[in-house]
Amino acid sequence: MQSRIKILCATPFAIILTTLLGGCAGMEERSCEMHEAQTRGTKPVTTYTLTEPKPGESAPRALPVGSVPMVPTYKISFKPGYTKPCTTLTLHKDVVILRSDEASVLLNEVREFYAEDGTLIATSTQDIGTQVKRSGSYVASTPLPIPKSAPPGKYKIVSKLLFERRGDRRPAIQIARADGYFYIIPPQ
């Protein structure tokens, strides 16, 4: 009789546990579908923020009118360095830009996203001139949504800064480049 009661009590527990685990898997799938729906068709946007000089350092000065901008520091990193599909990875940048204060200076950022075998997956271009209007040290971040279909592996981002002058017919000049790697791990 006692063993029969244990079986009867264990059965509802097993059913509840199975339901909960199945529900969690279903919630993860719904969460992934929501992530896909929210990020579908949206273009990742980099946000630049001017930082204050460290104590004892002077702020970078503006270059003379007509100068080509210079970028002595252009570093990228990922937080975290690995992720799963249906998440958003954040690309962080530390940048020092020296430029003139001219309104005719155009700055564009180009991001190229490569698979481990070197296949170009996507390219994105963004005008950052309205955010980087003067010489200085900047921090920047770009949210990178990782789609459900992204296979596990090592990926590379190439980020480039291009300069051109409004009204000038010359092609854009690359003034900086940074490469960074991150990993996509299997969902389970």
C-alpha cells in the first residue's frame, strides 16, 4: 500500500516536472522568436560618446582647416567575447580622433562581418560625423543581434573609418581600421 502511495505521489511530480521543463524549452523558443522579430530589418547603430581627458592629460586639439583627420587610437572589443544565437553581442570601441572643426568633413564607419572561412556575411555603413564633431577621445558601442540561424564558430568584424570632404569628388580615404573576433557557441 505504501509503495502504491509513493507511485501515485511521484506521478504528479513527474508530470509537473516534465511540464515545467517543456514549458522552459517553449519559453526559450518564444524568446528566440521575439528576438528575431524585434531585430529583423533593423540596422545596428553605433553610438559615440566624447569622454573627458584623464587627470593630467590635455584634450586633443583641433587640426588646422583643410587637414585630413587622424586616428591614433582605434580599438574594438566584444562584450562578451562569445555568445549564442538569439542574443545581442555588444561591439565596444575606444577611439581618439584628431580632426578640424570644419562642417565639410564627412566621417563614415564601415563594419564588415566575416565567417571563419573568410566569407563576407554583411556590410554596414553609418555616417558618424554628427556624433564626432570635434577632436577627442570617444567610446562607442554597437549592438549586434545574433540571428537564430547563426552557426557556431569564430567570426570576425572589420571596422573602418573613412573620411571625405563634402563637395569634393575624390573617393573616401580610409583613416583607421580595427579587427576583432568573437565566437558563437551552440545554443545548448
